Amino acid sequence: MDEIIFVVEEAPEGGYSARALGAPIFTEADDLELLQNEIRDAVLCHFDDEAERPHIVRLHYVRDELLAV
């Protein structure tokens, strides 16, 4: 696996959550800088074997936005 993609969203209770697509990895943090560190740690823990570990972690930020009509 060359790359893993995480969907990053604001959590309803505050902070941010991130879940990987195609791998059972989920993490959360109070701010985006901490979230990036948590994602790195989660990827390193999930992929023990360095040969299987992705070289690129892509973050896809999703933001809900409401429009009044």
C-alpha cells in the first residue's frame, strides 16, 4: 500500500475525528495539529510491518455547511 486516506471531520462534541478508508483505523483530537500526530501514531501502530506501511497519508477534510433557503 503506497497511500492511505483519512476522512477528517469536526466532531459534534468538539475537536476533530479521522477515520481511514480501507483500514480499521480511527482517532480523534482537540485540534488539527494534535490530530495529525494521532494519525501518524495510529498508522505506525496499525502497520507493524514496515513493508506494509503506507508511505503517504492523505487527509481529506470534510466540512458540513448549511445554507438558508
